[in-house]
Amino acid sequence: MSETPSPSAARTVVVAAALELFAQQGFEATSVEQIARAAGVSRSTFFRQFGGKEDVVFADHEILLADLRTWLERGHENPWVAVCEATERVFRHFASDPKVARRRYEIVRQVPALRDREIVTVFRYERLFDEYLRSALPGIDPLDAVGFAALVTALHNHVLRRLLRGTKRVPLSELQAALDGALRRYGVHPDPAPPAADDVVIAVFPRATPAAEVARRIRSSLD
Amino acid sequence: MSETPSPSAARTVVVAAALELFAQQGFEATSVEQIARAAGVSRSTFFRQFGGKEDVVFADHEILLADLRTWLERGHENPWVAVCEATERVFRHFASDPKVARRRYEIVRQVPALRDREIVTVFRYERLFDEYLRSALPGIDPLDAVGFAALVTALHNHVLRRLLRGTKRVPLSELQAALDGALRRYGVHPDPAPPAADDVVIAVFPRATPAAEVARRIRSSLD
């Protein structure tokens, strides 16, 4: 029984072969013919899968954007948190195979047209989140949707870029801490805020309580 | 005495002529020759001023980005506020001639390559603000620089787009209110925060004060 690889598996093979060639000999110097040959597919198969060489580099984003759209539309209790979780899904995808992700990043960095296309691609996430917030939270101030989408996307990109630029592991918790901060800035974090440095403490004691006892009780309740 | 227009005034004439032609007959259908003829300059003068047709559409952004960079580098007491003021400068520029700004917006909207280039251009403002915050505030958490730059840029773009899409005046105060919100979310607003909806009010009265008098005093001090 001969096995036909699934369309997405077949695409993955082509992407891997292309990135390998781009890294070895440069993006410009690599032809579609060379990619097709290295991946063991025909030229026409390549063009059925991808519009061109550039599309190979951004194939993951196309899949991720479609996945996130479906996932977001499923409905979520807290749409602000859902947007944050969506960026965690993107991060986890690239962090699961940092070698390939870093190779892709290096190629993009070296070709101005690819850098521009990446900026445009990133903006599609931001717009997806903005549109999702407006549809999931009717009556939301559009400025809040626009602002939160931009903030979360920028935080995600910054943490992801740290992973792509370096050689060390960047844990998901680093992104989560940044996203927690964004949720708090917008006052939409599901957990109650931890005590802030400028919180006011109100303590009432009978007038007769000795000062030392007042101090002890306050310290123990703050601890 | 014959007057030679300044380089920037000469560019403005070419930009206006080009936008007029793009609006009349479409971006693709307009040639550099037609633009040069309409502006009363030679083809070679056009190419000394602009790299190509696309660059005419984004000429203002190039000038604005260079101006903002110089202005930011001048040094500002509160760098967070300076970033906000920088976006106000951009807004004021386009709001000063909304007819031309709207014409440009219509052209960009209709040509996918121009839309992409606009996204890339907008990102240059975001990066400029990010880099400025990091240099003006050594030791700043990069996530705060990245996040604030993205938030402020997104808020500005949203308010500017309302101006470009509509036919009505959008006052600068609308942008300023959004920027005030961003400064407060980051806890960097120069003015003390106005009473928030969830502020705690502490009032102490002698036990004997009648309830109506307590209510009156509280109301008058809240008003």
C-alpha cells in the first residue's frame, strides 16, 4: 500500500528543503527548480502549493493565521485573555522547532523584500486580534481594541525575536509575564491585582493599643 | 530676478500633480512622464527627487520621519510624553490639508502594493519611538519601550484613519484623549490621575452626625 503524504506534510517537506537551500546559497540565488528538485516534487506541484519563493518563507504564518481565526471564533470566556493565548500559540509553534525558526529568521533578515513582507504579515495578526475583540465585545471602544491588539502583538514579537536572535531557549513564561502586564494595564486581568507598591493600607485600632502592637499587627498582616 | 523654488517646494508641486493624476486615472495607469509634464518638470528632475511613482505617495512620511527623529533627539523632559507629542505632529501635518491627505489615502487603499508599503512605513514610526525611548531612558525594560511605542502608534493611526476615511474634521483633542489614556495605562502621565470610578473614599465623622448631613458633606466634597 503506497502512502500519499498529507498536503500539509508535503508542504512542510518543501519548506524545509527551501530554507536549507536559502541558508546555503542565499534567497536570491535559489531557483524554484532547485527547491522542487531538493524536495522531490515537480515544478508544477511547487506552484500548486506556493505562489512563489517568498510564499515558502511565510507558509507557517498563513497556516497559523487561519488556525488562530478558527480558534478565536470558537468563543472564549474572556476575549482579552483569548488574544493573549492566541499569541502564545504562535510562540509555541516557533519555539517547538527553534532551529528551523532561526534559519527562517536569518533568511528574512538578509532580504529587504522579505523583511517588508514580514512586517505586513505581523500586521495581519494585529488586525485579526483587533477585529476579534470588536466582534467578541460589542460596544468596546475601538481605541481599546486597536490599542490592546497592537500592544499584545508587539510584546509577542519582541519575546519571539529574542528566541530567534539568540541560541538559548526563551521560556513561554517570559511571554506570559509580558502578557499579564498588558492585561493589567488594561484592567482586564482575570485574577485580582497583586498588591501594588502604592496601595493604601487602612488600619483601625482602639486608641489604647500600644504603638509596638500596632506595628506588629500591621507587619504580620502585610506579610 | 527669477525665483528658484526650494527643493521641498518643488517636491510638493510634483506630489500634488501626481496625486491629482492618480486620483483621476488610477495609480497603475499613470506614467512618470505624465506626472513630470503635469508638474512642469523634466523626467530626470522627477527621478532626482523620487525613486519612482510609489515614492511620491510616501514622500510626506519620509520628511515627517526625518523631522521627528531630529525633534526627538533634541531632548525632552518626559520621553513618554515626547513620543505622544511626536504623533500629534504627524496628525497635525495631515489634518492641515485633509483634502490632499484623503486623496492619498484613497489611492493607497486601491493598490495592494501601496497598502503593504504603508504598513511598512507605519512600522518605521513605531521603531523610531521604540529606539528613542530606549536611548532616552537607559535601563528601561525593552518590553515597555516596545509596548508603549506600538500602543501609541496604533492609537494615532486609528484616529488619523477616522480623519482620512470621513469627510468631517477630527479634532486633535480626540488623539490627545487617546494618548492621555496610554500615558495613564503606563503610569507615566505627568498630571496626577483624576479620580477613577473605583477610587476608595474614606470619610470619618463623629458618631453623632446625622446620616443626611454625612451624605451632604460627602456629596459636596466629591463635587
